Amino acid sequence: MKYQVLIEGGFSSAHALRHYYGKTEPVHGHNYKVQVVVEGKRLKNKVEYVTDFVALKNALQRVLETMNYTDLNKTPPFDRINPSAENISFYIATSLKKIWRDPGVRIASVTVWETPDCAARLIL
């Protein structure tokens, strides 16, 4: 048995995919929505939770702030790699792992929506 905890955040930025049908597409913006799922096998301490929502949400916000109101194509690492939803989800997962740790809890997935009906999910 596993428990999963889900949090969401968001950011607004512009991007242009390189090599999109052979050329770089026009720069355009999105209001991205991000969902992070973490999982653990047991409830901790007297609160009986998997992880602290507030600590996880704060860590996610720190990562998202680096992309908020930017042109992603000019923001590392997307100045070198395409700022696709897939690459953004990988960047968020990697960055979050560096600043958020909770023993016995792991990041299970990161989903990035570019639009309300188009998303990419990284399953870890």
C-alpha cells in the first residue's frame, strides 16, 4: 500500500520550440499549470501525514519562480534545450529533488499543462 500526495502550482512565461516542423515557432506565452505527486508507504508522526503540504508547496514555488514571467528560451537550461512541456517537467523534478527532501517520500510524477487540455507527465 502507498499513499500519494498531490500539490499544484503555476507560472506564466513565453517560449518558442526550436526545430518545430523544421523551424523555430513564433514566441508565444502560456499560463502553465504544474502538478507534483509524491508518495510514501507510511504516515509519519502524530500528525499522521505522508509529507508536509506546506513544505512541499514552498519548495515547488521556489522552482517555479525561476521560470515565472520569463522567456524560457533565454533562461537556463532552456537556452540550450527546447522548452517543451516534457523538458519543463524534467527540469522541475530535477530542481525539486535538489531542494526538497523528506525521508521515506519520493517524487512520483510531475505534470506540466501548457493549456487546459494539453499536458506532459514525467513519471519517475
